[in-house]
Amino acid sequence: MERTVTRIALFAALIAVLGLFPSFMLFAGVPISAQSLGVMLAGTILGARRGALAVLLFLALVALGLPLLAGGRGGLGVFVGPTAGFLFGFPVAAYVAGLIAQKLRRVDLLVSATAGALIGGVLVLYVFGALGMMLVTELGFAQVLATLSVFIPGDIIKAVLCGFLTRSIFMARPSLVATR
Amino acid sequence: MLALTLETHTWLHRIPAPAKLFALVVVTVLLLPVTDLRITGGFLIIVTLLYASLGGIAIREGVRLFRPILLILLVILAWHVVLGEPRAGLVICARILALVALANLVTMTTRLDDMIAVVTWLLSPLRRFGLAPSTFGLAVALTIRSIPVVLMKAEALRMAWRARSARRPGVQTLFPLALMTLDDAEHMSDALRARSGLASQETG
């Protein structure tokens, strides 16, 4: 029990710090933060349930008023803004990423974790993000997709990175990766 | 770790946190379906007046919190103009501005402890399913305490990278950072257990 709580708490802290990491630019003017990489890693390392709990804890701190989202944002406002869908999708993304990595135990961890991160952390997350943006902005699917599409390549890179990181952590500390 | 709460004391600070949160939920639900520009615009003016009543620092902080989504709002407005419905675009942008600003206002005038107390109270029914509210409080405290520690380790790793390489530190520091954080979690759970763990929390 103690182990579960400390792992979830420290992972929530890691997601927060990854958001503060200087973001790197993929194309001019499209900042990419490592925060959603943290969400993917939560799922592929802690497993579906605990990964989702770590993300929920992180979001709880944001809602409580800590400026932990990438770019120093936080507070209750971000949960009703145009990008709120991504925040609501974060725990689901971690859960799906973890679930897929857990189900694919027979294949190499690099493959299973990357697949989990791609489906959970990119596909599922963008479905939530796009639906949220459609609801808040009353734009159509095509317009929302066009607006969001500049960020998709960066997130695919992050998903592959998540696969490599998960495998490296498994090689260093096999007992810490719950999806194996 | 600095919260977004304003240090100065205003009349909104004195209103209890549950009342502010309840009012926020009610206003948000009521305003979402409104499509009349006069109502959403009028509401935006009321929110602006609320900010003004708190003084200059509230306005500055409110604007700072808003800057990241201004670009998105412009894109939204541009799309609606392209689609030939500029008035609908204005309604939607006014609504987003007003609701986000109002939610941030609650955050800016409520202390972190009071927010945690509300969440702990909201989570108390989960006791039936084996989650003690005190466990949530402990997890929140652990995370808030750990963020500066993890941040310090991240900085140390980046400095070590700079000492060895002419290139900017990039993703290479992520692996040791994640590993150190996970190791910390193990040490922390051992330390918690040595102090009789979570069991003592629930009785005490």
C-alpha cells in the first residue's frame, strides 16, 4: 500500500516536472512539452490503474491551483477552456497505454510500450482533445483536426521515446515496470 | 512551490471555498447553453468588474494566466469568420473568456489548504471502497514536497550534461531522471513503512 502511494505520488511529481522542462520546437512556433510523455510513461511503467491514478493526482493538484501544466498554467480555468478535452483525456490515455502494454506481454517491451503510448497517448488523447475542442468552440471536426494536426507529429515522436524509455527502465530495474 | 493564490487579502478571499466552488459550477452550467451575445458579453463585463474590485494585481495575474490561450481564441474566431458566422464566434470566445476567467478567479482567491479540505470532503464517500481520505491528503503532500526535489535533480542532470557536451541537453536526461524518481518512490515507501506506514494515519 505504501509502495503504491509513493509510486503514484512521485510519478505525479515527475509529470509536473516534465511540464516545466524547456520545451523543444519541432517546427517553428509549435512548442512540444514533455508533459504528455509523462502521461504515457505513467501508463507503460506503473500499469493501467496506477498510471491513471498518478495522472488524476497530478490533475487534482492543477485543479487545486498549482501552476503545473506546461507553460506554468493551472487552476480551475484550464478545465473549461478550449484544451480541457486533453486534460480529461490524460487519465484515460495513461490507462489505455498501460492496458495495451500489459496485454502485449508476449512481444518485446519496446514494441508493446510504443504501441500503448501510440494508441493511448496519441489516438485516445486526441479523440478526447478534439471532442473537447468541438464542444467548447462549436467548430466542426475538420476545422478542429486542422488546428490540432501540427501537434500530432511531435506526439508520435514522444510515443516512440516512451517505448525506449520504458524498455531502458525495465533493463535497469525490472521490478519497477508493472506492465511486464 | 508557489500556488496561484493571491497573497493580498480581498473580499473574495473571505468567502468560504465550498460556496465559491458551488457558485462556479452553477454559473458554468447556466452559461454554457447561452447563445445570446448580449448575455455572454454582459457576463464578461461582470467578470471584468469582479477582477477590478480585487485590485491591479488580480488583473495582472488574470491576464498572465490567459496569455497561453489567447492564440487559440484567435484561431477559433478566425475559423468562425471563415465559416461565415462571425457573431457565433464572438459569442463562443466571450463565453470561453468569461468562464475561464471566473474559474481562475476562484483559484486566485482560495488558499490551497481550503481547496484540499473541499476535495477531501468530496472524496469521503470513497471510504466505503477502502480509500481513506487521509491517503489522498498524504499523496497530495508527498507530491507537492517532491516536485522541487525532482526539479532539482533534473537541473543537476542538465548541468552535468552541459559540463560534458557542447550540445544542448535534450531527451538524454529523461532516462536517469525517471529512474531516480522511481528509486526515490521505493526509498520513500520504505521510510513510510518504518514509521508504521499508512495504518497509523487511518486510526490517528
